[in-house]
Amino acid sequence: MTDTKLYADLSRFLGDNEEIQTLLKRVMATHITWDEFLEMPLPDEMSPLALWNLIRALKRTFGIEVPVPDIYGNEYWYLRTHEIADSIAQIQCQCRADSSLYRRLTATKNAPVLVRSRIEETVASALLDGLDVSVEDYNDMLRMNRPPRTDNELLVANTLAALDEIDEMVARPFTPELLLRMRDMVLDGVDPNGLVRTRSRLGTVGTEYDASVLLTHSEEQLQYICDYANHMTGEIHDHAVFRALILPDLFRLYRPLPEANSQVGRLVFRLYTLKTGIPVLGMLPISQFRLDWEDDRLSSALVSYSPGAYMADRERQGTDLTDYATLSLQLALIALVDLHWKLHQLEREDDELRSLLQRDPEINHRQRSILGRALKNPAAEFRIAYHKATHNVVYATARADLLELVDKGYLVMGKKGRAMVFTPREGLREFIESGYVKGV
């Protein structure tokens, strides 16, 4: 009824109060922290804490459930603010299988960008798990064409190899058995006791449970994650982009597997994006950008919270994950911007080299990438195995690329131990600019 005192009070408080209207519009537009809330003009009729709790209750009513309760049974949710909705729309548009970005990323000439991204992401996910690995060590392993020397290196190599098998799993539902199979792939030949660890990283998770407590809940958490990834639970408006981004963090937060939770979470993330038609998202080095954010290396205006401010506010937010969703989507957008830049840079360098090598039009894009690096670094060394891995070609093709550059006079072939090593000829730029090429 419209003639009750409660109705009159609510109508006056919500409908005729400019400060409340401004606050509600702000809350619907983007996540607001406690400190930001206190800086806004607030009505006198209610204390700041009481008003904060009222707004929180309204947000909870309109919020979207995340049906993976924690080990204490707490259920989480987030408000799909205008910022979150806009971010999801941007990511979905750019990451679909029919997007121009996907076509550029999967073009043969752009393979090095994708290879580097996969290596960076795989190493970053290991770092989030507290393992002592580095991109430099793995690249060195590729360049030297040597097998993994440590359990840490083998785990990274296994994870990268497992990513190549993900396409074959698209038709399979997520089950505990499938996730355990992924773990076995990652740990193939690895002695878990031989893994060298550093400190584990929280990234955007913001909290850490005791391992002994998590162990007693591992089976139920694994089933919760599977049901969520299979869309058997959750709401229709809980978008696939957000589900994709939270899945790896669910593995890191609840650690339902004895080992390699970050690595399996990364594989699940990739598989889920393939299943839901947003494959570019699964190719982004999301873990790397979470580490960069945690280390305060991101100065982009796209990030709303510093690590310190986020962690301080996370406890106050409790089961409200609007801040987490906002930050996760912002980091994904930054990763997309970075990917665009790397593709643009590679394509520009390729065009410049194509122009420089116009008297030798038979040089292919893989060979141009070699010459581009050789021009930047006259002391660079090239090996067949590294070229093969970088461009995802067979050994014979990689070998032919390098030997042809030797035949044409661009490179010099030598040996280090039993391996063939190729280096730039002296005065490479002058040689190219002279227009003289052997055999042409």
C-alpha cells in the first residue's frame, strides 16, 4: 500500500534525496570502496556504516551468484555494474573465434607472438603456485635444444605440451576424472618432492587457506568447480567471460588437487574458452598480468586498485566479489591491449623487412623474423630447435629456413658441441642494403 509510513519514509529517502540518488547511480556504474564511499556526500538520516550495509543489501539482492561456496559454506556473488557489463562486451567482441584479432593471432606469420604468450603464461602460473621458474630458463632450454634438467623445467614443458592437447578435449564435460587426467599430464615424469619452491603468490585471490583444512574439502570443491564450468549451476547472466577468469583462481584458492593447481587451472581456463567460443581470451597471459599487478608494475589508468588498496578492502567486501570481478576484467582488457601492440609491432617490423628485402622476395615470414632479430642483435645465435618451437613448424622446415639464409649469405653456420649454430654475417645491414644476395 502507498499510504503506509514505511512507504512514505522509503519514498522520501530513496526518491527525494539527491545524495542517495547520486550514490545509487555510482554503485550501479562501478564498484565503490569503503574509502571512496566515505568521501561522497552522505545523508544525515543514517550513519555511514548503516547506509553502507543498506546499500550492500540492495546490491546483494541484484547480485549474480557464484555457486562455488567456500570451505565454510559462504556463498559469493557480484553486482554486474555498468563497467563490468561494458568490459565483458569488449572482451567477448575481441575474443570470439570470428573476430579479426583471432584471425591475426592465428596467422602463420604471427606465431612468435602466440608462442611467447604461452610460455610467459605457463611460467607465470607456475610462479603463482610458488615454483622457482623463469621465462629466461625455459627459452634457454629451447635455444640450446636440451631436455629439461630439473623437475621445475619438466613441469613447465609438460604444461606447454598439454596445451597442445586441449583441442581434443572440447567435446568432453568437465569432470573430476578429466581434471585429474590434466594433473597427470602436467606431472608426467615430475617428482613433486623435487620441485624447488619460492613463496606462493596471491595475485587477485587475496587470501590463503590452510592446506590441511583444504584437504578435507578437496572432493566437494572439485565437484563445485566442475558443475560451475559445465554451467550446471549459476545464473544465465553470469557471463562466460567472468566464469573463465575466475576458474583458475578457484583452483589456486581452494587447491583441490595435491599438486599443480595453477597449471591445471590454466588448462581448464583454456579449455573453457574454447568450449564457449572465446578462444583469444584463453591465449592471453592473464597470470602474467596478475603478477605484474601484484608487483605494482602496472601504471595503466585501466586498473582501479593498487595491490595494497585492494587487499585492504577485500576483507570488508566479504562475499561481495564485485571488486574482484572489476579488477579481473580490467587486467584482461590490459592483456588485450598489450596483445594488439605486440601484433602491431611484429607486423610493422615484418613490413619494414619486406621492404628492405624487396630484391629477395622469396624470403618467407619466418626467415624475416630471424633477420629482424639479427639486425637488432649482431651477436644473436639461432638454433634449429628454437626456430622450430617459435614458429610451430616441423624440424625439416626450420632447418631449411636457416640453411637457405646461409646459402644466400645472410647467416654463417658453425657448431657448438654437436649442435648447429647460426649467427649473422658481419655487416648484415650493409649486405642487405647493397641488394646483393647470393643465388639471386
